[in-house]
Amino acid sequence: MSAPLEFAVDTFGDVTLDADGNRLPYAQVIRNVVEEAVLADRVGIDAIGIGEHHRDDFAISAPEIVLATIAGRTERIRLGTAVTVLSSDDPVRVFEKFATLDAVSDGRAEIILGRGSFTESFPLFGYDLAQYEELFEEKLDLFSHLLDEGPVTWRGRLRPGLKDQHVYPKTESGRLRTWVGVGGSPESVIRAARYRLPLMLAIIGGAPERFAPYVDLYHRALKQLKADPLPVGVHSPGHIAETDAQAREELWPHYKAMHDRIGRERGWGPTTRERFEAEADEGALYVGAPDTVAAKIAKTVRGLGVDRFELKYSSGPLPHEKLMTTIRLYGEEVVPRVRRLLSEAPVTTG
């Protein structure tokens, strides 16, 4: 690989349960996320992503504030989002906030921009869902200009334009590391390549190998655009425990609670244990003992040739203590095992 494989974790700040099965207050969940990030830094994980949501089952609506708190308590871990919903935010303010985070974290900030699979932010901030695609396309275009950190002259249809406008602060490196999060449409993959931004694939169901054509499309698009190769990452859910059976039994009720809640909103039927087991066996759910999870991650990295694997370690109301175990085992046991497996058959990208 052109650069060392990165291992990350991310969370949406799911509202979790205490030891007695009671729902924790939002404030405690947020404080727990900070502790999870501190542990991730301590066990050598490369990056953490914090999601942005505006609904009652997720505690974090302002990830940059949580990330700034984490910055003050960590030393090396990169600090990003999973994702920033650019469509319902202002690109200039997003850039300013993350350039500031980059300063206070000594250059560790990064951002994943996305349209968002949840749409609560649109009515909350006065945006029309009918403009879902157009909003993201226009705001991503503006953000791509801001990343050059020079004077910006830009004109759009949905937002007032800029003329020779500087945006502050500038970053020390001259470039804020920025990914585009993609759920799996060819158009979104090509758009990421067109803006010369790294690609983060959200693989949350089905066999990860089915995304290989998207990775290939991205690399081919970059070549056709005469752009330099750029990283590709994968985001997928998982849970780690001492044994496979323990990991599955711990995760299952919380996985079901989360999927059934979302399913009721979107018209899906209840998820089944059979489907859960299928995702754990062959799909995009990385659940099990360290050896099992490591082997599955290595298979995905080899199959797709990616540069980062990002484990979504929170799933519904799964308690904080279980999340801490997953982070510890991921950093201390899974990551070294994956590196060892991949050293036996190096991966090439691009």
C-alpha cells in the first residue's frame, strides 16, 4: 500500500442504557463518548469519527464541540466526523469550525462530508427536502473552494455568492483533510473523484465485496481526471468480546432495537435473528472474538484494497461498558492481528 492502513472507530453517540436497563441522560452519553475517545487514543487507534444527528436516540448534534473536548484529553488520535450533514449547514461555518478544531488539536482535525441518511436537520434548519440533492451538490462545490484556503469567488443558486472572500482561520498545513461519505451510488462515487476528495464508503449491510466496483470506479474516475490517487475508507458496524458467542449475544438485542426503531420510521419489517446471524457470518457486521473480527477485516481490506477501516462501535442502546471493551479489544488485539494477516499478503490500491 502507498501508506500504512489506518484503523478508526466511530460513533453516533447512541443513547445507551445503564446497568439496570435505564436510559442514560444525553449529558452522560456525551461524557461517555469523550471517555471512549480517550481510550481509543490510549490503545493506538488512528482516528475517531463522531456523527451528527438531531433526534432523540442520538445525543450528539454538535460533533465539533465534542471533538474539541476530546482534543484536550488526547495526544495523537485524529478527530473527525461521521458524518457532517453539509446539506443543512453552511459550508463557511463548517470550514471555520473545523479549521479551529485543527488548531486546538495541533493538526489532527478531519471531516467526512455527507448528505445524511437521516433528514431531521432539514426541517429543523429550514431547508426543503425536495432540494436534498441540489443542496449537497452546491454546498460541496463551495466547500471544495474553501479547502484551497485562498480568496474565494463563488456563485450558487441556493446560497449567496462570495467574491474574493477569505475565510479564517487558515490551517497550519494549508489543507483540511476532508472525505466524502458515500452510501453506494455511482453518481456519488464519481462526484467524490471530481472534487479530488477521499472516499468513505458506508457499508452497513450485505457482503462488503459487492462494493468492489465502486472502488474501481473511483480509481478509474481519478485517472480519467488526471488526479493523484486518493484514499478509500470503509465504515461498518461491529462489536467485539472475548468469544464469538458472547459478542453476538451482547449485541443482538440492541442491534434489533435500533433496526426495528428505524424500520418503523421507514416502513421496514422487524429484523430477525436469522438476518443478524447472516450479517455476522457473511455480511457487513463485524461481530465476534478478536480473531474472528480481525480475519473479517483483513478479508474486506484485501477484497476492496482500502486505506482505512472504520468500525462503528456503537449500536443502539448497547451499554457504555460494552463499548469500552470493543474499543480496547479493537486497539490492543484486532488491529495487530489484521496487520499481521495483511503482512502475509500485502494489499495494493489504485
